[in-house]
Amino acid sequence: MVFWRKKKNITTQERDEHDERILHRPSDPALEPPTEYDSTIDPDFAQHELCEDEAEILEELDETPVPERSASDAPEDDGEDDHSSEGGWLSRLSAGLSKSTHRMTSGLADIVTKKKLDQEMLDQLEELLIEADLGPKTAARLVEELSKGRFGKDISDEEIREALAQSIAAILAPVAQPLVTQKPASGAGPYVVLVCGVNGVGKTTTIGKLAENLKKMQGLSVMMAAGDTFRAAATEQLQIWAKRTGAPLIAKETGADAAAVAYEAYGQAKEKGADVLLIDTAGRLQNKKNLMEELQKIVRVLKKQDEALPHSVILVLDATMGQNAFSQLETFKEMVDVTGLVVTKLDGSAKGGVLVGLADRFGVPVHAIGVGEGVRDMQPFSADHYARSLLGLGER
Ligand SMILES: Nc1nc2c(ncn2[C@@H]2O[C@H](COP(=O)(O)OP(=O)(O)O)[C@@H](O)[C@H]2O)c(=O)[nH]1
Ligand SMILES: [Mg+2]
């Protein structure tokens, strides 16, 4: 087994390079030259005390307001990627997790070739759990729990799966917390959710799915803010989701100040009495510093209107990234106060175990999981269902 030791005396340059690796995936195309977009904060803005008056904030943002785009401007939705009507809730979870489940159950079947639970079997089991992306600490903990009272005794593949599912469900239970968008007192403005994460993890898609869920399932009125002003395509993509879900979108031109978009969107959502405002953000800026400044500026400008804003900061993590999700959570926690996670792409991934490791190590609430690209391919995160699906077990 390999143990990773944290390197001491790491230089600033090494640290920056490490951060860049986390934030920019190798598959990302090279960054477009930042010709029209300067995301660095105006030094005057950063140093000054924020002013009291709302009009002054707008002035400081130095933005020329442009007309909001509405959902009706969005291009036609071909609905190509909507698998939402296929199967029920649980079968979609099991189908989504099938790659992870297969990895786990076939690995287990190979290990449990004899009857007795001995040290060799425990070691192999620990390795299997590490390979399934649960992380070394969590793997060791699960194996230790399994061996308790069972070591040296006869055990079957089925019993191991049941025991592991139970231990895993116990790790997941405290973090399985749905997003509760409690609208503040009447007239106080919408519940604000800031959605952040690395480029391509599924932020925009998650906003679309969340809007659908909040509107259709909970009957709430939802508005969206196109805070990823880095690329024109980002706003266009959100427009498609706005049209699909019927949630009005507040957007500005490419290169606009994301904090100004958030500010204006909040004002409009408040004026229109919306229940929830979902704010999209850019995941790829020139470097970590720019990304941090942009996110922090959005938060600062929102707080200026109400100290409680944003009510939720959701970090979207892509399950296919495996262990890199751990580093992304650590990095984003340094930038903003992450209040919850949505883990996406569990359908395309054999790395469903990463959620168990994340829960065990960070204890950050997991609001929902993404199991496809369709509007209804997001599910509340249920500890027991997830644990049992992962181990290929049916409902109890
Ligand atoms: N298979 C699958 N694909 C997803 C899921 N969530 C998002 N995607 C896809 O991942 C890609 C990037 O998503 P996007 O929302 O644009 O990511 P963003 O850059 O973080 O906003 C798109 O092609 C999405 O359709 C999911 O849960 N499962
Ligand atoms: Mg996006």
C-alpha cells in the first residue's frame, strides 16, 4: 500500500503549480487570451471600505447596464440530452452507479474465494476500497469495522457487502442534507445560491436541474444569474436551461463584471418577489488568484445588500475526477465558505466511492447527485440508497 506524505517546505511556486493543476484539467483547451476580460479587482474597489449606498456600489462596479436577456431569447431546445423520463428514481440511481457498483462487486467476488475472513482477505479488501476511490483513511476504517467480531470466522460475499453498505451508510448519513431554500421573511429578497466549481464539472447543468426541481417539485419561483461572463457560450448555455425550466435569466454581455451581474440579479429577483436566485459562476479564469478574487467579490457585493447573502455556496464536483475532487474541495474552501456539495457525473464514472471519502474526510453536506445530463437527472442524496446501490444490493 502506498502512503502519501505531505511535502514540507513547499515553495510558493510549487504551491501555485499544484493549484493550477487542480483548477485546470489537462483536457481543458488553452485559455483564450484575456483580451476583453480583466477579472482583477479594481484596486480602489478592493481597498476601500464598501460604501453604504446601493447606488454607489453600482458606480464602483463601473458597469454600463445592458438590458437583461430573458428566457425567450434562448435558442430552441432540442431536448436531445433529456433522459428524465427513463425509469424510476431508484432504478436511475442504480443504473447511474452501475459502473461503480460493478467495480466494487466484481472486485469483491475475486477476493472472497475462501470462507474465512483472514488478514489476507482484509488487506485485499482495503486495497479494493482504495482503488474504488474511497481514500486510504476511509478504506482502513471500513476494513477495521468489518473485521470486528468477524475476524477468523466464516463469511460470505453477501455478508461482506451488507456490512460494508451499513458502515458506508453510517458515514454518508450525516452529510445527506437536501438543499433547503427557506425564503427569508416577506419582502426580504430571494434565497440566494451561489454555484461554484472548476470548469466543466457541471455547474450550469446543475443550476438547470435545481431550477426544475425547485419549480416543479417545490412550487417555488426561481431566477438565474449568468455569472460566468468569461465566455459567450456560458450564457447561451444557461439561456437554454432558462428556457427549458421557464426560470427568468439575468445576464450581461461577455466580459461583464460577474459581481455586477449578481448584484443586479439580486435586485431584480427581490423586486419581482422570486423565492430563489441561482447564480452561475466561471470555473476557469487565468489563475487561482483571479478566480478567488472574482468569487470573493461576488460574495462581498451580495453581502453589502444583506449580510446573510449568499445563503448557500454550492461547490459542484465531478465524480469522474476521483481523488482530484478532494483537492478541489480544499482549494474552494480557501476561497469561499462552501456550505454544500453537488456531485455530478456519477453515471459516467466508476468512481462513486469518492463520495464516501469526501463525506468521511470533510463532512460537508451533500445536497444532491447528478446521474445524467437530463433536466431530471439529479437526485437528492440518500445515504442508505447510495451505499446499497454501490454494493449492488437492493432496497431493504
Ligand atoms: N453524464 C453526465 N454529464 C453531466 C452531468 N452534469 C453535467 N454533465 C455534462 O458535463 C458537461 C459540462 O457541464 P456544464 O454544466 O457546462 O459544466 P460547467 O462548466 O461547470 O458549467 C456538459 O456536457 C454536461 O451535459 C451528469 O450528472 N452526468
Ligand atoms: Mg458553465
